[in-house]
Amino acid sequence: MRKINKEYRKVNEPTDVLSFNIDETINEIYICPSYIYKRYRGRNFIIEVYRMIIHGLLHIYGFDHKGKFDKLEKDSEEMFQLQETILNKAMNK
């Protein structure tokens, strides 16, 4: 994940999820389970993986965020609000 992140985002560190729009019909989402496990220790690992899949899908559908990840900023951003709404609906079924 570090290699892909460095190549496409010029960030030389791993990340939890990367999304790519290849063309009109092909999209890719890369998830890094080991990064998610280390970063979200103490939370439900499977739910965090689902959250990252939803996050990646939202990027593919054109949503973006400002890049700030502190709690206050995330709670006010449309993308993160939608992400949590989708996750909550999926987990309640």
C-alpha cells in the first residue's frame, strides 16, 4: 500500500484505502487490512474494513473530503456523514 500511495499520491506511507477510477466501467479499491488493524486497534476490525470499503466507493462516486481527519472536521463533512449513514444502515440489517 505504501508503494501505491507513493506512486499515485506522492505520499510515502501506507494508508487504509485507495480508490481509482480507471475508466467509465472499471474502478479499483485497495484496502490495507494490516494498516486498518494497527490504526483502529480496539475497534471492531470487520466494521472498520466495511467503513473503508464504503469510503472507497464514495470516492469512486465522486465524493471527496478536505483531507483533515480530526473528529470535529470529519463530523461536519458531507462525505463522512454519508459514509456513516450507509455503514449504520448496513450494520442494522
